[in-house]
Amino acid sequence: MVSFRGAIEFFLIPSFLTLSLAQPYGTSKLQWGPCNETEVPSGVPVECSVLYVPLDYTDKSSNETLQLDLVKVLSPVKPSKGSILFNFGGPGEPSRSVIGGKSLAEELFALTDRQFDLVTFDPRGTAGSRIPMNCFQVESDVWSFLSDITVGNQSEVEVGRLWARGNMFADACLRTQGKTGALMTSAFVARDMMQIVDALQEDGLLRYWGE
């Protein structure tokens, strides 16, 4: 996981598309409340909520939804100027379980002038999401696959061997993620974030730090 202390690599993006995609601001549609301390350990004040978004944005006839579990670290300065969405990347690392840590939260508040709420969720495909990417049904198969990885220049045939292993891995993912694999793209995550912006009902801007 890339440390958030490498903040220079992260970008604060006020999305101009947000101006046309977000709904008019007003009262938040989200119901915030206490967090599950096992899932969201924290050393600073936090609140949690859930938001249901379309599972497949490309299928207008489907009514299937995906639950996004949200965490908000409350701004020390009141009133808050709004929310910033965070994704700690890795890729694949969880966000909800780390953002409430006292040292990290204080670091993020220092970077944001302590005037914004910090909001995060575990994006599609990550371990903490409701549809994690898992290509193996048995954990021992994962370790068996990983333990046999070698360096590509180890021999003249190693590149071909790694290529074959890649095909095997892709086939395994297709078997286990055949239905949801195509729904874990960056485009879908971006739409999820716009749904969060709409639900927050603030100023209609997507402010995002992450990978």
C-alpha cells in the first residue's frame, strides 16, 4: 500500500463534470450514525452511513443495487466547508478501517486546513466492499498460486511459463467473478462517487484525494 504520507502523489480533483451531473444541494439524503467499532476502529469522532447505488449503471432495466458503506471523520472546525472523498489505493487496500486512525486523521486534517469532513468507502473489488474481487474460492489455492511465482528472466522459458500462469489466473477470475467482474471498473467507481456527492447534498462538487 502506498502511504498517504506521499501526499504529493495524490490529487485533489474538483471535477467539472460534477457541476452537470450532481443534483441541487440541500438536505443530505444520508442517515449518519455510530460505526461498528470492529469494522471502523477510530481514535477521532466518526460517523457511518450506507448508500444504495445501481449495481450495473449500463443496464437501465435492472433494479439490482450495491450497498456502499460510508465513513465520515468529522471536521474539527465548524461549520464544515463540505466533504472530501478519500481512496487509499494500494491498489485494493481498505479505506474504512484506516481513516479513523488518530495519526492519519490528524495528518489529513492538516492537509485540508481542518475545515472539511473526510469521507471514504471501500470501492468495488476491494477487500472491504460488498463485491470483493476474489479469484479463488479456497484460500489455500491463493497461497499455492502465489508461492510458485518466479522471476521472468530466470530462464529462457520462464516468460512463456508466466504467460501461461497469467492465462490460468484470468480463467480462475472469470469462473468466480463472471457476473460481477465487469462491474468493478474505474468508470463504475467514479459513478459511485458521484452518487455519494448527490447524496451528501452539499455544493455539488466532487473533491477527491486518492489513487
